[in-house]
Amino acid sequence: MIPDGNTVIEARGLAKRFGDVQAVAGIDFDVREGELFGFLGPNGAGKSTLLKCLMRIHTGWTGRAYLHGRDLHRCSQRELARSVAYVPQPGGDQSFPYTVREFVRMGRYAYSGPFGTAHPGDQAAIDAAMRRADVQEFADRTLDTLSGGERQKVFIAAVLAQGSDILLLDEPTAFLDYRHQAEVAEVLHSINQDSGATILSVTHDVNAAMLTGGHVLALRDGEVAWRGPTGDLACEKTLGCIFGASFRFLDDPVTGLRLVAPQGAMR
Amino acid sequence: MRRYGWLVLFLLGSVGVVLFAPLIGGQTISIDSVLAARPDDPAAVIFWDIRLPRACLAWVAGAGLAAAGMAFQAMFRNALATPFTLGVSSGASLGAAVGVRLGLGATLLGFSGVTAGAMGGALLAIAIVYGLTRLKRNCTTGAMLLAGVAVNFFFSSLILLIQYTADFYDTFRILRWLMGGLQMVGFDAPLRVLPFVSAGAILLAAVVGELNLLTVGEELAASRGVAVARIKTLLFLSVSAMVGVIVSICGPVGFVGLMCPHICRLIVGADHRRLLPATVLFGGAFLVTCDTVARTAFAPTELPVGIFTSFLGGPFFLWLLLKPPRNTALAT
């Protein structure tokens, strides 16, 4: 099936199994150019797995996926990395003895020549990415000396240096304090608005998804539980079906959005 | 020039050690006597035919083992991963012992049969350890090292079995060789190891970008465009083969691959574009120095160099294990 010109990612029956566990059970979706596309759902719903299948971090998945109309299985990993970049979940094992500059430079791997030689555009891309993610001030510090928030900005700088027009973000603001959440959200927003980058992000936070806007694909136990624009999320039945929990709704006078607060497990 | 100042220093230091070390020994040789002497002067013979080839072999072997350690540390994301701790050296030892026992090395100066055995043993060991770490998802550092220890024990018992069934002469040969020694005459041995170490170093130079990304994690590496599975297979096979050749000739000289990359990382940083040349040059000079100390410390008795490197390496290993983890990726 050839997707129309505006569709950048098209997935058909995408499924991934780990041993006996069906992590993702045959999912279809289309992502359009410049779109904000959220994967929402409880822990273990298969959101991160789906993202990693698209990045081919996980191999051995079944079904079809097309990138700009091209079968994902026919792209080399380098070609894929020039179009698609990935930011892993913050926290975990992410402290490396590399300096920030060295780490951001690694984002240019897909363009490097034999013996790791630099591409002519590398330096400009690295400088621009570091400026945009606002990490120049700690450019020469090593990653293991940074705070979680600073490190997340460095990861975003590295992804910007990669120069891909599609970004896959796994819980980009999880575990960050409010200031860093706002800073990271601001950078991502500007990437989407100014550069027209397509952003696919995973979250379990309904409010974050609604504030981000765009389209949502909600997963539960590896299957699609709901899909639609984020504006339609604030519905007790919808959220109950996705999360198996009940919510209260609060109207935000500033944004006019209907935000949610959890109310304990549904009986 | 300032950017590459460290490289010039490493290069001069490394070459200097190789040229200076042969002057030291049971009989101290002066530079004058080497340069001015007639070819049949005993001092010149000792320098050119015995000590310089030995220093060259030590340099090539040290460079190769250090580079191998660096590659394993990047792949396992762990500073304790080396050919020695992961059982690759003992695998090579077993293969070589089998070669000696079957008399495979007799005809071709110990090359074909024993070397092939050592390479096969090295590959077998890394396949077992890597297979075990893959079998268990989220395999921890501890589990990986324990797998290496288990492989070491298992292969050691097989080596003992071979020794037990061997005759007195073979037993002695295997035992002396297991201590890791560089005793030999002429340039045959260094020239035999050199092509393998050169090929290994060139291959590693070709994948410095991949090594950097593997150090930050396989998922990130894949997302930046590294074909992770292919690169890892390539590295495992080629690095293990290189270690196999070195071990087949020098014996299982331990801990060079543990100490040298770590010391270099402290000096030039973690970026493999700098770390690889630094590690190769430092590793070579390091083993030459160790060998010089080993053959002079208890002169006229010459200790096998493996005894000395293990003597240094044991405490170094413990220090790495116990020091507070400054970072998670390449500490412990």
C-alpha cells in the first residue's frame, strides 16, 4: 500500500512478541508530516516497545511499516537514522564519561565517513544543536556530572544534531522537575513549530498529552484502546477504558483545557 | 599542533621505551657499544638478536592486548571486561595446550596448529560468555564477570587434565607457557604477531565511531545508525582472533587489557578517536616496561612477564571494583 505524500510513517499490523508476551499486538496508524503524535497508555501497554520497533532498536517484529512510503525493512540503519531520531527515557543508565560536545557529536554518526571522519556539515550542525537546546554552558563537562534535567537537554541536542525530521521521544519529561519539564517542552514545541519536525512521543500522563496537543493513539495491553485528537481525551469513559482508573476533571482557566486528576482504582 | 600534543608524547614515549629497554638487563649495554660495535661484538648480538626482538614482541603483544581490552570494554560497557577476565585468554590457552598435546606445533615452529587452536579456543570462550549474557536478559555486570570466571575455571580444569595426561616434557612446556613469557630469539615471533595486531588495530580504527556509540548503549547506538548486531559480531570475531594469536605465542599475559585502556581513559578521555591510538601506544610501552622489570628484578633469574602483570593487575582490578562509582557506564 502506497501512502499519500503527506504521510511520513505508516504502520500496518505492527506486532512484537517477547517470548510468551505479546507486547504489541498488530497495530495500524498513520503519522502525517509535522504532526504531534502521542502514544498514551498505562505502564507496560507497549508504547515504548512500539517506538523502539520503529527505530529498529527492537528487531524481529512483524507487520509492515513505511517511512516516507519506503518499507522500513529495506532501509539501512544509517538511512533510518538520517530520517528518524530517538530520545530514550530519562533516568536509567545514562551517565557516560563523554563530554557533552563529544556526545552531541555522536549524533552525526549517520553522516560520518570511513574511519569516523567528519562530514563537512558536522561542526555547524553540532553548534546549532547545542545552541538550540541551550547546552553550550556545559559543553566541556562530562555527562556523568550533569543533573537529570541538564542531561535530557543534552540528549535533545544530540538528536537535533542528527538532523532527522522525525523525532521519537520516550517519556521526554518523565522524572524531571517543573523547570526542566518546561524547558524541554519549550524546545520540543519550537522544533515542531519552527522546523516542522514530526514528533512521536510516548507518555502515560494525560495532562501532558493534552497540553502537547495533536493526535493520540492510546494503547492498553499492546492493543489500541482509543484514538483521536487530544481535545477529546477528557472523557471519563475514554480514560477509564485506557487506564482502568477513574478521574476527576478540572477546567484550567488559562488554557481553557479540561485537565484531569486521578481518583483511585475503578471498581 | 596543540590538539595532537598528547599523541606526539605518547608516540615518542612508546618508541623511546622500545629502544631504551634493550639496553637494560643482566649486562647493561651502552648506546655507544650498540652503534659503534662490530656485528660480532657480544653486546651488539645481545641487543640486536635477543633484547630488541623481545622488546618488539612485548610491544606488539601489549598493544594488541590493550586494544582488545578497550574494544571489549566498549562492547560490554564495563571497565572490568577484558580478554583475561572474560575467559578469552584461558580459552586460547586451552586451545594452545590442546595443540601442544597433539603435537600440532612441532612442524611449523609452533605456528599453525597451536595458533589455530588458540584462536579457536578464544572464539569458543567469547561465544560462551556472550551467549550466557544474551540468554539472560538485563544481564548485570556481576553476572557477566561470573560467567567469565566460570569459563576460566572450566577451561583451567581442562588444561590441568591435558597436562596430567601429557608427558613430562609437554607438561613443562605448557606450564611455562601458561605463565606468559616472551623468551625467544630473533624477529620471527614479533613478525608473526604483527600482521594480526595491525589488522586488528586498523579494524578498530575503522569503527571508532561505533565503539563510542556502543559505550553509550546499544539502543542509542542503533538509533544513531549503528548496525549493532553486525558490528558486535565483527568485533567479537576479530578481536578474539587477535587475542588468540597473541596468546598462542606469548601465553596468557593477563591484565594488560584491563589496566592500559583505563589509565589512557584518565589521560585522554573516553572518546575512542583519541583513546584507541593512546591505548595502542601505551599498551605496547607498558608490556615492554613490565617485561624489562620481570627480567631484571631477580636477575639473573628472568621471571615470565605474565607473573608480573598479574601481580600488578590483581590489586588494580580490586581498586576498580571497590572505588566509588563516579559513573555507571564504564566504572563497575
